[in-house]
Amino acid sequence: MPKKILFIEDDEGFFNIFSVPLKMKGYDIVHVSDGSLAVEKVISEKPDLVLLDIVLPGTSGLDVLKELREREETKLTKIVMLTNFGSDDNIARAMEYGASDYLMKYNIVPSELPSKIAGFLGETQESVVKVTES
Amino acid sequence: MQVYILNILVIVESILLLITSLILFSKTRNLTNLKKYEEALINAQAEQQAKENDFFPMLVHELRAPLSVIQGAADLLIKSTEDLNAEQIHTLLNQIKISSSSLLEMVGEILDVSKMEGGKFQINKTYGSIEDVLKEQCSYFEPVAKVRKVTLSCPKLEDLPSFSFDPERIKQVLNNLISNAIKFSLEGGSIVITSKKDYGFVRIEVVDNGVGVADKDKPLLFQKFFQASNHKDIKEKGTGLGLVIAKGIVEAHGGKIWVEDNKPKGSKFIFTIPLR
């Protein structure tokens, strides 16, 4: 069973360049582009990991993160912020609300994202590939 | 008699002194006012500079985002050529095309504003029908509006004569106004574009029943880098130069552009172009 990633990102360009290598490594990607639909989708999809942008229409990524951490059913879900906005305040708030990590889009080479995700999920790259082949 | 004359002279001298003092006082007051104007001007310039400085990182961010996407997509295509399927290759190539177009558009906007500010902006007028331009832009935006669940209509009110204008630049104005109208409309909204003759001018209106423009934003709307933030569901994006360019283009034609409220809801962007 492939691991499921819920990717909350409203920029089609960033979604495409980051989701293609993740799909190639066998992850099941579910896309949400509106912040106000994010919490509901995390609850219904039960992903193994959430990739969460900050600037979103509807509800900001930080508010989504806060709400996910406050809800019983999502308080332990792994959430990685993937954003362009690296201000100290945003990073501090995201970590305070319980983000697993804070990644900057500009600093991540898309082809290297799967190995980072595998790390967050406690997998090795080989095991991810095996999931793809099975 | 001599004392009487002397007294009169003293009085006249006092009056003259009083007049001189009043003149001097008034001059000093003028100077104080001048100083105040100078200070206000310096403050306004500093405020504008501070605003531009604040928006500069935002502008760079807007340019950097499509560049990063292009770089990321190219990197994947080079490194993972053999692992990508045809659909993924198409997605990445298409993304490079979309992001580079958006980048080119933004660079074009920055160049246009720079030319306008330097007094070097020029339009290329040709004799033709503005109705054709309107029709073309309406057809272009209809599918976009449909996707956003907004209706777009361009009813013909009357026949307009042909005249000289720059069709590409007028398209740019219409593009900006229509895409803004779509962006600031909510699901189920409607946009109506009309054109008519108005005392030696052609008057074009782009009317929507969307979120409208807040009164406080109206004076800033045609200023550089201004981004309206009047609805929580509408994310601000872009360079904040679109309406500045639209104003520059309309004024280069000798026309005017402005915004009015569309009662009870929405906004009405109007521009006029002289019929000559």
C-alpha cells in the first residue's frame, strides 16, 4: 500500500514540480489548493504526511496547522511546511504549533524531495521504491 | 502748528512701520508655509519610497516563484529523463511554458512602468474597429470565466465608428480589467462589458457584481504596487502594476480611466478613448 501525502498548495507550478518526483517514487499524492478545505480533507483522507504551504486562499497554512494540531483525529499527523516565506516569525509559529519541519521551496531541488519525505516517514529510499514495485 | 505737523508725521511713520511689520510678518508666514510645504513634500516622497521599498521584496518574490518552477522542472527533466512517463514529461514541459510566459509578462509590466515614468512610453495607433478588439477579448475570457463559475457577457449597445488607437495596448487594458473582474468575482457572479459613444469619446465599462473596491483603496488603486485586499477568499498575486499600466495606456491615447461603485454590489471600471 503506497504511503499517502496530502499536498496543500495553491500554486500549480510548485505542485507540479514537487508532486512529479514524489509520484515517481511511488507516493500517492492528494492535492488540495484551498486552505479552507484542508482540515476536512486531512480528516477524510487520513494521509501519512501533509505538505503544507503558508499563503493559501481561504485559510492560511499556519491556521490550518494550528487547527490540525488541536483536533484529536489529526493531532499526531506528520505535517511539513513547504513554503516560500521563511520569516523568523513564520518559522517560530509553525514550530510552536507543532510542524514536523519547515522547508523552503527555493532551497529544495524537486528531485531531492522524496528522500526528505522518506526520512520524515522513517523509510529508506529503497523501501519506497519497493512499495512502488509491489 | 509745528507740533501738530510733527504729531501727524509721527502717526504716519507709525502707520508705515505697522504696514512694514505686517508685510514682514506676512512674508515670514509665507516662508513658514513654504517650509511646511517643503517638509510635507519630503515626507510624502519618503513615504512613497518606503512603500516602494516594502513592495520590492514582494515583486522579487513574484519573479522568483516562476523562475524556481522553471528551474525545478528543467532539473527533473534532465536528471530523471528515463524514469518519467510521457504524461509527466508533458506536465513539466507545459509548466515551463506557463511559468516562462508569466515571467515574461511580469518583466514586460516592469519595463512598461519604467518607460512611463521616464516619459518614454509610446503607443502605435492604427485605424480600426474597437468592437473587434472587444469581441476578441470577450471570446478569450469566456472560458476562463466559465471555469470560475462567473458569467461574462459583452452586449452590443450601438454601432461604434472606426478610429485610431493602439489595438495591442487597448487589449492589454481590457485584459487587466477583465481578469481583475473575474478575480474579484465570487461564484455565480456576472461581468458585463459595454461600449458606447460619449461626446467625442468611446466609453468602455467593465462592470462586475463582485467584492467591490473599498473606499479607502480607491485613491490608491492606480498607484504602483497597490494590491487590493478586500476579500479573504481572494489571494493577492501579481506585480501590482497592471492598473498603473492601464492608466498609462489610456492617458497616452488622451483618455481617462476611473472606478465607480456598482450599486448595490461590485465595481465599475470605466475608460474613455477620444474618437479621432
